[in-house]
Amino acid sequence: MTSKAQNTAKAAAKPIEDAVAAGKQTIEEAVKASSEGYEQAVAMGKEQVENASKAMFRSYGEVAELNKQGVEAFMMAGNIWAKGYEDLGKAYFSFAQDTAERGAEVAKEIMKAKTVQDVISVQTDFAKKRFDQVVADSTKMSELSVKVATETMQPLQKQFDSAVSTLVKPAAL
């Protein structure tokens, strides 16, 4: 081959070599960009998994705390109810004792009565007073019962409201 032919062959090979080099560079850049994108995606995925794990454990902690608070609220409500029930029992016993004492007083007065009219008068007076006292005592018992029920429900309602607000708030990741 002559030098002119060699120069022509070299000149013809130059664009091919340039095209191969450019293609190789493009492929390397694409691989590099793909690797960087993959690494970014992995990092973002890892971060999301960590955030989700933190949120899950935080939620678990919140649920555990809510359960603890719920048990405490039920215990408090139970104690309030027991005390209220004790007060109701004492009030009922007091009313019963008062009735028995008044009944004994009436029996003594009837024994002292000299006429049937005196007996009827004592019994009528006793019946009127007992009716008024029973109405008053029943009102007191009803009011005390409502008070006990209301006070018993307060810790439960407070815990319910707290639990709802905790569970409804969005989880911050």
C-alpha cells in the first residue's frame, strides 16, 4: 500500500474511532447516571423505611401508653364508683334507721292514746310525715346516684377524649 492509501484509510477510520469513542462516553455517562439514580433511590428508600419504622414504634409506644392510661382511668372510675356506692349505702341505711326510729316513736304514742280517734290521728300524722320524708329521701338518693354516675364517668370520658385525639392525629413521618 502506498502512503496515500494509508492516509486515506486512516482518514476514513478517524470518524469511526470518534463515533466509537463518543458512543463509549455516552454509555459510560448513562451507566454513571443510572448508578447515581439507583444509589439515590436506595438512599431514599432506606430513609423512608427508617421513617416508617420510627413512626411505627412511636405509634406502638403511643398505643401502649393509651392502654396504660385506659387501665388507670378504669381503676379510678372503679374507686369513685365504690366510694359512691358506699355513700349510697350509708344514706339508705340512715333513711331506714330514721324510719325505724320514727316507727318506734309512733308505736309509743299509739300506746299512750286513750281513744281510737287519738290512734287514727297519730297514724295519719305519721303517714303524712313519712310520705313527705320518703319523697325527700328518694330525691336525695336520686341526686346522689346521678352524682356517683357522673363522677364515675369523668375519668373514662377524659381518657376516651384523649385516646381519640391521639389516634386521629396524623402520623408525622
